[in-house]
Amino acid sequence: MTRVWEWNRPVTVREVLEDLARERTIAYTTVMTVMDNLRQKGWLRREADGRAYRYEAVSTRAAYSAALMNEAWAASDNPAAALVHFFGMMSPEQREAVRDAMRIIQSVDPSGPTEAEGR
């Protein structure tokens, strides 16, 4: 997924293979299998391009990261405690990014959290 996100355009298996081959030896069939698995899971879509396919990401890296965080948070039996631990692991820069994100969300929904949500 990283290669597809970095290129930000539809790519072929051959292009990804050549990119990965700069770092390590890898088989064409391995790259093809992984990309097809990602397509079957809904992370990539593909279109025929001659005898090959061009694959592109279904969502952005940011949306993927958000989905992972949401899954992890939803799996907790104590979401508030999980957030406290998560925030405690963050660097000052990451906590500032959270504050910036909250300001953006609040500007989109100026009513902010309801009484039940802790206002």
C-alpha cells in the first residue's frame, strides 16, 4: 500500500516490483499476489490496461490510519482508559496535532460536544 500511496496514481505490478527490487529481491508473483489480495480486501481497485492491470488505492493513507485507530479503540473494554494511555505515548508534537484536529472538528461543528459527551 505504501508504494501505491506514494505514487498517487494507478500502478502496475511491474512498476511496484521494480520499485521494491531496488531494496530487495522479490518475485513478480509475490507482488502480484499481494496486490490482488489487497484488491480482494477492498484496499485497491484495478482496471485492465492491455494485458496487465493498473491498481489504485481505494482510500488515502490518512483514512486507512484512522480506520486502524478506530478499530483498536472500538476493541477496548474501556475506551477512555485506552485514549489516556494512547495520549500518554504521544510526543508533544503528536499531542499538538490532536489539538489542531480537535480545533478543525469544532470549527466544522461549532456546537462541540454535548453535555453527555463532557462539555
